[in-house]
Amino acid sequence: MKAYVDQLFTQVYEFEFEDLQVAWRDSLLEPSTELNEMTTHELEDIQSEIETYLRSLPALKGDLTIVTSPLIPDIFLHGFTTRTGGISYIPTLSSLNLFSSSKRRDPKVVVQENVRRLANAAGFNAEKFYRIKTDHANEVWVMGKEEPDSYDGIITDQRGVTITALGADCIPIVFADPVRKACGVAHSGWKGTLLGVAMATVNAMVTEYGCNLEDIIVVLGPAVGSCCFTLPKESATSFHNLHPSCVRQFDSPSPYVDIRKATRILLERGGILPQNIQDQKEDLDLCTSCHPEKFFSHVRDGLNFGTQIGFISLRE
């Protein structure tokens, strides 16, 4: 039982186990001390049984949907996920939640099944699937070099490797250079936006792969809009200083902030061509908080929120 619990529940749940000895016909069958000892093979059998069962479950909330950008050429495989087509059943995580942690109620095996279904739909290898390790800062991991403890950007020129940025109000951003055949992802919340994580990812591509700024394409995935996202006046001031158009109701205690507009401004100032940035249309500019049928949202759903991603890979 404990082996099943370890697979199917996160540390949010607490269980207590008590050994029970059952007497059979005057204790002809003595309790065995080996009952509590699981072999590696038995654990593998349990894991296989769970995985087989999860694969048999129907998708919830509709079909698996991937939003793509016409700006990114076909040598790359890319997209942004919505919340539909997975098997996560807890309301705020339903149904294509793509991130598991000890603080949430979606176990790794369920998220792995969601990733497997996404990989089958998108056409990438689920065994070569890498997520950022979010720190809400601007560290970038150059794949192939030593991996930092945490990072909000990844770049690679390896074929067949899928890199992903998480998002549930924060912006998942994908980067593609079809000339140098390199790509990147970044997770840009309000802190990462101000710290320049988007341009840090661009600059890493320039430094590591010899990319030219005019060749790099940047697509911003769905994120919380200025309609729903507020910050304390002190933090909003930094966005107002970046450009007044990034803030609404600046004189209020909690102004509304547009992190998408701020990201575009910083990318353009960094040398990315305006026409090579997509932050509108194709459902990319929908507010995650305003569209509960399509997206997860931390602002809307609280601490036990689900996660969507932006992903990209260079086709093999």
C-alpha cells in the first residue's frame, strides 16, 4: 500500500500505516517479516501497473490543444499548451497540468502521463524533455555545460532535445534562430522581466552560438494580462520607469501592470526586430486569469495552481 501511495500522492498528503497481524486457524500461518520488504522488481511492477492504468484514462476537459506561431519556421517543433486534454482531475489542476512539486496535489506519475500525451500529439521525444528550474531571476543554462541549481532560461543547438518554459501567469517565451539553428526558452514573471531574463536568453544565444540579433525570433506565450495583474506601488514604479504605458492606474496603491508590453520593450531595446516578436494573435495574447476554460492561473486559482508550458526543439 505504501508503494502505491508514494506513486500516487505528493507530500501534501499525510498517511499513517499500521501493521496488522491476522490469525488464521489457531495461528497455523505465522506472520512473515518479509511482508514489509519490497523488492526492486515488485516496485517496478507496481509502477508499470500504475502507468498502464493512467494511459487508459480518458482525457478531461476536451482535446489536447497546442498553440503555435507562424513566425517560427518548420525546422523547429514548438508550441504553447492549454489546460485541456490531460488526466489531472483536481479542479485547479485539471487537466493537462505539466508540473509536479511536493507542494501541489498532482503526483509525478500523472504529470508524466500528461507529458507523454503532449509528446505524442506534438511529435517530440518525451525522454529528451527538459524544464527550467524557476528562480524568478535571469540565469540561463547553456545545455551541454554545467547545469546551475536554478535558472529561468535554457538555450541549445542540440537536435531532438525539447526545452520548456513553465507558465501560469508568468510568460513562457520561446526563441528561435533558423540561421544558426539554435533555440531557447525563458520563464518571465514580473521579477524576471525587470531582471531582463528575455534579453539574457538572447545574449546567451549570441555568445554561445554566434547568433545575430536580426535573425532571432521571439514568441511570447499566454500570460496574465494587465486587466488582472496588479503590483504594490513600489514594484509597479519600476515598470512605469521602463515605460509609462506598462502601467495603468499608477496613482493607486496597487497599479495594473503589463508584463507582456514590458517584455517587448526590453527585447526591442536589446536589438530584436519588432517584426520578429509575436505577442499578439493566435490565442497567445489571451489573459490566463480571464480564461479559466483554456489556461491555468496562479492569480485566479491560488497556491494549488496548474502549469502550462512553452516548448521548442530543433527537429532531428
